[in-house]
Amino acid sequence: MSLQLRSSLPYECNQVLHPWHKNCIPAAWMLTKPCFRESFKIYCVLYGVTGLIKLRKIRTLKDFRKFLFGLVNDILQSTAFLGTHGLIVMPAYCAGRRILGGINYYGMYFQSLCCTLLTISIERKQRRGALALYMANLAAEVLFKMAVQRRIITPIPNGEILLFSISSAIYTYMLKTTSEHKHNSLLFSIVKLLIGNEECAPSLKIEEPAKPKRKSVYFAVVYKYLKYIKQWPKIQNKNHPICKHKYHCLIHILLGFLKRFSVGVFIQLILHFTSSPLRFLRHPTLFFYTLNRNVFNLGKFFGFYSAIYRLISCLLRNILKYDRPEHGLLAGYLAGFSMIFYKSSTLAMYMMAKLIESIYFKYAADKKVPIIPWFDSVLYALSTALVFHAAIIEPQAMRPAYYKFLERLTGGHFSEVNRPMMDCFGVCSSKLFPNYKLPSLK
């Protein structure tokens, strides 16, 4: 039997939005308690880790007291920010249903928007920009999946790899243009570590002598097996004096691959261990038995990114006999295709979002574009409202990891929303819940 599509549902809120309790206020309170509890746990860990890093700089008891007071204040303020979402979102939906006379598809977005505008004002100003960028990235992914589901656009195969390659090209171009990056210095530092310091300087002159460098551990391992080769002096020399790296281009490329590959595998092993630390500590052999081929994916991504970038850069320098920032565009673009070993739409979209932010602030610093006041708060509110709207009405458009986060934050009540009754909206709300059962009313 086909459903009659409509934009408003004439049902009570306890039939659809909070079927776990017949009254609105108790239902909202049942969301609030786990939300504040989980928020406190999350920010204790987050600020605890950052606090340990800052603790090394503390020298006096007065500084320690100031640090401790600030740490507790930051945890409580951020907990209040995240927990307040659970406190006011459900009452806002229920109030909207009473005002509009039903559960309205578009009305729920504006109800969410009112809540997120209020909650972001509670959070620390220093974190609003990062939160806004993260939620905007998530909202863009939600919008894309909504458009695909409605057949408005057709997804491009391996589109995340193309997006990452474009971002990579611009990042590496900017790294070869200047060494000063005031905004998003962390991402620029990561890209710089992947390609190497030798590849990040501006255009080089042949007359400039290369600074002597200490031999790395990775070079020592390679040297141990190559020192017996009779023609080692030829291998050690550079192909062209314009190359800044100390060793032969092939050795430069090989060392870049080995170092980044080992770092990537090491990170994967750490992530694998943190997935079940207590289990692996009790049964160490399980750590190795549960490993699979995917443990090498991040290493291959890092290793081939470095190797491809260095290969293209050295080829351009040897063929053209000069080095320019424009070489970074081609080398960075081709190196970006190494993401085929570690596909991640989240990483690709985040890199692009941070790149746009860097370019915007660069032009804002030069006073070529204006700085919009409260833009980060408004962007957060608009993006988070869309994510909340999708999480309730179109959960299949959500990133699975973030939906699990919302499920954890609400104490499991998010999956109890009666989405089969929302199928009248025509967006397949119950697609992820084919065997949905109404919870018992309290």
C-alpha cells in the first residue's frame, strides 16, 4: 500500500517523537540525564589530555592553581554546552508541534535552529570556530547524501580521492610559496611532514649551498646494505644541483616512502590496540590474531603520498632545470591519488574545508575580504540544525559514526523515535529500522 506524502503529521508528539514516555517534560528529562553524563565523560578525557600537555610548562604553585581552575571551568562549560542540547531540543519539538498543529517536516529544522543558536552561546569562544567547521563539514555530507537519495545529483566514483587531490595540490603549492602559515598550522605541518622539509622551501637558487644534515635512522639502515656497492659515490650524489635534498633522488624517494609507511602502520597498530585495550592486555596473542591486511592501508597512503610527490618534484627539477612553487600543484595533485589505499570522504572534506578557511583568513588578514562577526556561531547553528533534522527524519543520510555518537549521548532513546510513522514525509525515514518496535510507555 502506497503512503500519502505530506509535510505535516497530525499525530501527538508521544506517538512519534518520544514514544518512551507519554509526557513531554519527563521524556525530555530522560534525554537530559545521559546527555550531561556522557558530555562530562567526553570533555574530561578531551581536556585531560590537552591539560597533560600544558602541565609541562607549569613551574609555580600559583600557575598550577590557575591551570587547575581553568581546566575545571572549561570542562563544566563545555559539558553545559553539549548537555543543553539534550535539555532543550525535545521541548522545542513538542512546543513546535503544539504551535503548528502537527509535526512539520520543515518546522523541525527551524525548531532545531533556535536550540543550536542558544547552545553555541554557552560554549567557549575559542572552540566555536573548530566546532562550526566540523559541523559544516558533516552537514555538507548530509546534504550530499540527501541530494543523491532524491536523484538530484549523481555521485562521482572515487569522488573523495579527486577532492583530496585538489586540496593536496593547493596545500603543497602554498607550502612551496611561503613558510608562514598562521592559520591551520597543524594541517600544514602534517602535509609538510609527509613530503619533507626539503620540498617545502620557496624557489631555490643553484648558488645556495645545502645545509649539512645528520643521517637519519632510516638512511643508516639503507646505507648498511648499500655501502658495499662499488658505485655508491654515484648513488650518494644528487642528480641536479637544484635539488635541496642531500642524497640521490632515488634514495630520497625511497627513504620518504619507508619512513612514512612505518609511521602509518604504527598509527594503525595503536588505533587497533585502543579499540579493545583491556581485552588485548589480558590476551596479548589476540592483538596479532585480530590484525588484517587493512593495518597496512594508512602506511601505504602515507608512503606513496610522499614517494609520488618526491618523484614528480625531482623529475620536474631535473627536466626543467629549475624549481618553482607551481611544481607543487602537479606533484601534490598526483600524490593525492595515493588516497586510493585509505579512502575517507571525511578526511577529504575536512581538508577542503580547512583549506577554504585558510584562504579566507589569509585574504581577511590582507583586508581583501571582511570578517563577518558571529559567523562561526551562525554557521554552527545552521549546520547542527540540519544534522539534527537528518538524524531524526533521514538517519540514512547521516555518517554512521556520528549517529552512534548521538545514540550514546541520548542513552539509546534516539533509535526509539517512531520513524515508520514519518515515512509519510517521503524520505524513507524507517529505512534503517525495518524491524522497529514501539518501546513501552512510562
